[in-house]
Amino acid sequence: MRKTKMLFVLLMMTCTSLFSQSAAIQEIPIPSPAQLRYQQYEQIMFLCLDPCTWQAREYDDHSMPLNKINPAKLNTDQWCVVAKLWGARLILFVAKHTGGFCWWNTQTSDYGVRNIPWRNGKGDVLADLSASCKKYGLGLGIYVYPGDDNWGAGIGSGGKTSDSTKQEGYNKVFRQQMTEVLSNYGPVQEVWFDGSCVIDVSDILTKYASDAVILQGPMANIRWVGNEDGIAPYPNWYTVKKSDLATGVSTAAHSDPDGDAYAPVEMDVPLLKVNGHKWFWAPGTDSMLPKTADLMDLYNRSVGRGGVLLLNSTPDVTGLIPDSHVKVYRDFGHAIRERFGNPVPATKSMIGSLLTLTFEAPTTIREVVIKENIAKGQRIRKFVLEGLVGDNWEKIREGTSVGQKRIESFENIAVSGLRLTIAESIGAAGIAGFTAYK
């Protein structure tokens, strides 16, 4: 009788332990469909055009008369073609920057596209871009700056006016602007509130952007990396405490592998970044264009660390992305495809947490790409990569976070096989990809 009772107690303890473990596993934050789609894009193109382009400035000072702003050759199809050259799958368009100029045909402001010569004031860049994105199979993201210099809500204000008597009036304007851009030009897959947003637009986002990722503000579900270098931290954890995320300004610095909210990090970086930092085109800036090797290093340290790279593009005063910039994007895309387009053929086998690639003959390898099944959350905490040299397995690399994509680069090594061990994980970790490259 005592043995039976003891067995029953042990059985109950085991079941309780398994239930607790299962419950803990179920509590791992997982991405929403919008977050998952966004992370799988990996590469996104920022698109910055503003009156400050005509002023050769980074911020609009309203010094250029509206009748002088005429991007006569503007062609949003060209923007989409350029995005596809380097593998971008979404265009995030700055529909309104800090100066308040609106690129869609709105009645909320006289400072916008309807009051410039382009298309006799009948043009609507956001409408054109929305149509082009659908035509080329690209997602559309929208950046509408929460502030507006015309209302005394300057840089970093989040939409708070310096004159409190104007706040209610601006709140109505901004809410109308958000309603227009989200309801008339969608579907919108990403919304950017640069510097957060103090105006309540939660009802508008819920109604018109429920399938979008949102950067900054009270409803944020992705985070800014915290710099404009385009580089992800490593390890790169996708989770954060809900209390930090709720501030609307959490960054990669708040990442917590044990966090209770899922909010991956985005890396934004200007193309014009050599010996300077420019988001908007200006004459004589071709010397600031990076070399392909620099962009590949950037790719390694953003996408290769499981992040989403938001690389800028900046049309000139004609409305087109300059040919010199197009060449940079084309060469970048070619380098990505050349480097990762043809993995080494291998036989795969997986036993438990051990995944092995076997080659037909000793093969010189220089890179490995590991992909986690992030639909189930970010579970891997430590991995070890080994190569079969002769009859011995030799450690090549070890790391922590994997996420959407982890690129491991190393000196050329001739191996007959590669072995990936998931040394630590929260629950059962799923590997979505394990490939080697010469």
C-alpha cells in the first residue's frame, strides 16, 4: 500500500513538473503574424524626400518657396525597382517629416504637395507609391512625423505644441492625417512614430493598422536599435519587459531574453554615410556613398545578427533616385546573391538537438547560416558549431541568439561535415535552416 501511495505521489509530482514546464514553454512570447512577416522581410528600404532636399539640409527650415518644389521626373515605379535590386521587401515612405510638408493630397495643411507645381497641384505621391508597391509585390510602410513645425511641435516633441492653446487643434489635425494615410493608401504594414507620439491615435491604429508593426509610441511592437549605424547588438534578443515597451521609446538596450513582450529590433541607416551622415540628398554627396564591401559588412551585422535592416534611399530634386545611388544598390544586391545564392549541397540529419550536414567530399567552407523557427518564439540560448576535419570534430564557433538569421563567418576551413548543437534552449528549439557556403 505504501509503495502504491509512493508511486502515486511520484506520478503526480512528475505530471505537475511536466505541466509546469509546458506552461512555462507556452508563456514564451511569440510574434504576431505582422511581426513574423516583418522579420522575414529582413531588408526594408527607407525613402526620404522633403523640402529640405531642395534646401540641401537635413531639416526643413521653410526657406524654399513652394512654387520652386517640382520633382518633375518623380516615378514611384523606379523607387520600387531600386528596392528590389538589393532585396528590400517593403518601402517605408516619409510622408511627412518634421517641417510638416505632406506628400499626400490632404486638406489638413496648406504646406504640401497640393500647393506645388508638380502635376498642377493634383499629384499624390503616397497614392502613386501605394499603387507601385502593389504592382511590384512590395509592402508599404508610412512615416508621419508626430510633430509639425507649423504648429510649434518641433523635433523631439512627440506632437506636443509649445503653445498649449494650440494642442487641441493640432491633435485634431494629426488624428485626421493618420486616418487619411492609414485608411486611404493601405494596406499599411509598418507605421513609424519617430521619437514616439504623445497624441492618442490608438483607436485609429486599431481600426486601420491592426496588421502593422509600429515603431515607438504607446502601441509599439517593434523597437529602434538605439543608433543610426545600422548595426544590431549581439546577442540580439527579441523580447523586452512589457513595462519598458509601454514607454514607447524602448530600444535594443532594453532587450531581455526573459522579457514578457515580443518586440524585435530595427536597424535604420542612411546610404550617405561615409565621413558624414545624411538622410536627404544634396549636391556633391556622391563621395559619401559606401563601397559594396562596407554594405556587406553592414548586412552581416544587421540581418546576420537576426535583425531587420532599414537602409535609406533619397531621391534628388528630380524625384528619382540618382543613377550613382542605383549602382550602389545594384552592386549590393548582386553581392548578397553571389554570396548566399548557392549553398553547398549536403545531406542533413537531425537527432534531438544535434543537426549535421554531410558533404560528398571535403569542402572548403567560409560561412554558415542558421535560422530559427521564430514562429514559436526565440528559444535558443546557446549553440555550438563544429566541423569534421579528418576524423575529428573541431569547434568553429559558438554563440547565443539565433533568431530569424544568424550568419557565422570564419577563415576558410576544409571539412567533410558540419555539426550544429543546440546547447541551451527554452523548451524545444526549432531550426528552420542550416546551410553552408563556400
